[in-house]
Amino acid sequence: MNAIPFLPRLIACLLTALLCLPTATAQQAQELRRSKTIFLFPEFRDAKIRQSFGRVAKAKANIYLKDGSLFFIKDGKKLKAYTDGIFGVTFGDSIEFMKVDSVMARVVARKGYNALLRLTCVDMKRYIDETYGGAHLDYIDIPELNYFVEMGAEDRDEDMGLPLQNKYFFSVEGLIVPATQTDFKKILLPAQRDAFKKLMQDKFWSWADEKSLIQLLDYLPQ
């Protein structure tokens, strides 16, 4: 006798699950991103490193995916850049990175003086789980000695690649703010509070989705 009332509830639950699929898919896609190399680019590229007092240094450079740090080539060696006095780096004319703490996050969108930044790193927990405690590391990294060497990564073509994860930040007139609801509320325009609250109720919106985060640039002071 309870079968008929049960069916509407079942249908409602199924519809709710289907509505959540776009957000869940976006989050899963982020978790499954992988790289075949420990650096962002297969080869070190010509780069302009932006420094204090308007100075610009040119070098062959790359982004180290273990933690997002900046590496450059000097005398044939790959060295980690100490970022005191460095604001960012540009590869070519359009691939721009800004410093977040001591590492580099890519500028994925801008509006006025504000920007959304994406820090891409190796998901070390997942990587260690997949390689049985890190027994198959492709590199030796000793930051204290500024020492780095790759170890036969070319022999691992059948490997799935390094699992990556993204972390997002906002640059608000030069202030770096983590892309979390708690932190974003601190910089939110007062006039946008009601609109922001409504946006947070949208099932299709996610803090893990880059397109969703780009929308928040409209909620910041210009």
C-alpha cells in the first residue's frame, strides 16, 4: 500500500542526482588530469621573469609540477629560482604566471586589476599511492641544495602519467586570496552579497570548477 507514495519520492531522488552530475563531472575531470613530465612544458621555453623595480630577466624556464615552483637553465643545469623580488613569469606573449607565496600560478582570467589564478601541482598523495610508496620516482629533488636531476623518465612511456590537482586563488589589486567561500566573503563587494548568496545556491556552480570561479570576478571591487 506504500508503493504509490514511494514512487514520487524515488523519481524526485533520481532527478536530484541527475542535476548534480555536471558539477560532479567537473570535479572528477580535475582529479583525473595527468602529465607525462614533471615540468609543465616538455622543453624549457624562452621566458621573461618579472622582477622588482620594473626589471625583466630573460631565461629558458619552466614550471616544476611537484609544487609549482619556477625553474630555469644556467650553465646547462636546471635550477630552482629563489623568488624574492620576483613577481611572475611570462612564456611567449600570452602564458602568464603570478607568484603565490614562493610558487607560480597561471593567470586564467582577468577583469580590471583582478585575476583568477590556477596553481597546478602533482597530487603527491595519489602519486605515492599509485607507485607503492614512491619507489618509482622519476627525479631527485633536494631543495636545500638547489639540486635537481631527472632519472630515466623517458623509460616510463607506458605509465599513466603524474596525477595533477588544481588550487585556485584570486589576485585582487595585488592581494592573493585563496578561492574558498570563507576567504572570498572577506573581499566581496557589499553590493553583491545578495547576488553571491543566490549564486551559492546554484547546483551547477562549484568551487572546484574554473568556469564557475571566473564568474566571481564580477563580484570584486574594480
